[in-house]
Amino acid sequence: MAYQFVVPNHLLWVVVVPSVFIMWQTGRLPGPFDLEFWLIAYFGVYKKCWSDVLWAAKAVFFWA
């Protein structure tokens, strides 16, 4: 939890880095049945980077 307060609001730092650390420790990526997946999704994507995610979704669906 403290990691989420220290890192900048960027998908690389709040999604990729924690996922890689979890994969390094357990040998697999967290999936939707794991608590870590939902912690990263809520605190990383929704709380920290939601504006970036919406901007990317608008950019992708605008050009489609």
C-alpha cells in the first residue's frame, strides 16, 4: 500500500512494476482469482491512472 503513495501516476509504475515483482516472487502473473490482481486494479489503475486509461480508450475508440 505504501508503494502506491510513493510512485508517480503512471501505468508503468503502478501496474507493470508490481506485476513483475509478483511474477518474480511467485513465478506467475496474478490473475482475476488473486487478491493482488484486484489490489493492483483498484489502487493502481482506478485510483492513480484512471484519467490515462480513459484518455487511451478514447484515443483507441475514436480512430476505430
